Amino acid sequence: MLSQTLNRPVTLPMVRWRQVLVTFTHIFFWACFIILPLFLIENQQSIHQPQLNPVLQKELFQKTFFFSQFLAVLLFYTNSEILLPKMFKKKGVSFYVLVLVLCLILCLTLAYGFRYWIMPTPPRTWFTYSTFYLLISALGISTCFRLLIDYQREHRLQNEQEKVRLQSELSFLRSQISPHFMFNLMNSLAALARKKSDLLEPMIVKMSDLLRYMLYDSDETKVPIEKEINYLKSYVDLQKMRFGNYVKVEIQATAVNQNMAIEPMLLIPFVENAFKHGTGYLRDPLIQILLHTEGNQLHFMVKNRFNADSKETKDGNSGIGLANVRRRLELMYPDSHQLEVRTDKDFFITELHIDLK
């Protein structure tokens, strides 16, 4: 669901709007390419036949001019849509140049045939510099146009591939959170079951609320900050049921801006880590959790007492949560977060600041 959420297809109106914009750009370009030169060179006609009156000369000039422009447009799209993508890239430079020269000769021949057809007397030469330069200009512009389009397409494809790769990695990281979290919860339930505690049933109910959040909300790209806060509080309530008065837990979590959104299940690994390493063989275990917002800034701190002299045996899953969340922060908030993990006497402190704008 994550990839489906982040990789929503472009909407149909947006696609149509892009197509309209591209079509309009082409029309505008060719209007400028054809009409502006006509105004500039109309008085410098290349058809000089004294036996014809000026009106007829102007008419013949306009006809040959527009036919030459038509050949330029035809050569432009032939080169950009056929020759470059299908011959230059697949057949090689030599074959492409050969076909390009043949296309130039064909266009010059068609231009000569058109002049021969409309003029009262046959044209003096088959080759004209004005037509040749026009065709060469069209080829140069079409080549630059094709290279630019290919570069943009390749760049967009690379970005999409990178995005898919990062989303796949993020999905994998999220999938690690759930088993790790479930493992800790099962331990809590097992501890209450051994004690035959009356808290077992309300703990299962509270656990179902957490699972609902994990299953239905954690696949979203972002969730409201209030949901994440409620999730943290529910988790803390579960742990209070498990440990009772043995562990003192202080939590203050408020969000001034209710419209803020955050990556789901991003904060819970820090709290899990505090309960895992701050509830062992300690005198007066203490866990403090502080969350508040200022504008778009989220400030989160978890502080737990630990025994620096304890030689705790770590299992294979130890450290998964924190390493996981570090990577998720790098992916989702690469330049807008600060994470500090430190010890102060007998306290382990984690502070996280995120710009959620």
C-alpha cells in the first residue's frame, strides 16, 4: 500500500493539460519560425524575373517560401522522431548520416520541382542557398530538441527509479518495525499471563488499538501528528500495565499545530528502546518522554535511567529499532532533522528535532 500511495499515477486532466501545453509550444515555435522570417525577407525576394509584374513575383515568392518552410517542418520531425531515435541510436552514426544526406537531397529536389512547377520559366539552378540553410537550421534545432527531450526523459526515469528504490527500502524498514514491535508486545502479554493478572484482558484490548494503527494507518505516507501521539500514549499505557509501579513513567506529549503530519511509527522505536534498556536490574527505573511542537518544528525527547556497569546480553534483534529509525529519518527527512543520542551520568537521552513543514 505504501508504494501505491506514493506512486499514484498522474491524473488524466494533468496529462491532458501537459499535452495541450506541448502542442501549443510547438505551434507557437513554428509560427515564429515561419512568419517572422517572412516579414524580414519579403522585400528581398529571391525570385528575379523582370518579365513578371511585381504582384506575381511576390505571389511566387510567398509560395516557394511556404513550401520550403513546409519541407523544413517535415525534415524537423523526421529527424527528431525517426532518424535520431531509430537510426542514430540503433544503426550507428554512419548509417544515420547517409540517410540524413539522402533526406536533404530529396528535400532540395522537391523544392526545385515545386519552383519548376509554379514558375513560368524553369529555375536556373537546382540548388539554392536559402533553402539549404533553412533545412540545415531545421536539422540543427531538431537535433537539439531531441537531445533535450531524451535527457529530460532519462533524468525523469532515473528519478523514478531512485524513488522506487527508496520507497522499497522504506517499505522494508517499516515491515521490520511491526515484527520487532509485536515481539516486545508478546513478551509483555506473556509476563502478565504468567502472573495471571487481571490486566491481561484490558491489555489485549489496548493492544488491538495499536494493531489497528499499525495495519491501517502505518501504510500512509504521513499521518496527523495527533495519531502518532495517541499511539505513543497507548503504548506507554500498555507498558504501565505490564510493569505497574515498578517503573516510573512521565509523558508529556502535546501538539499545538494539529495539521502537522509525520511519518507513521517513526517515534515508537525510541520509546521501545527506553523500556527495553531502562527496566532491567535498576534502582528506581525512570522513563521520561517529552513531545511538543513550535510552528513546524517537532521536538521529541526520551530519557531513561540505565546501568552503565550492567553487562546486558543482547540478542540478534537488539538495536534493530534505532538503526531502522535512523535510516528512515535519512530517507524521509534528509536535510530537516537532527538526532542526538547521548548519556548523562546514569541516564540515556535521545533527542530528535524535525522540521515537518
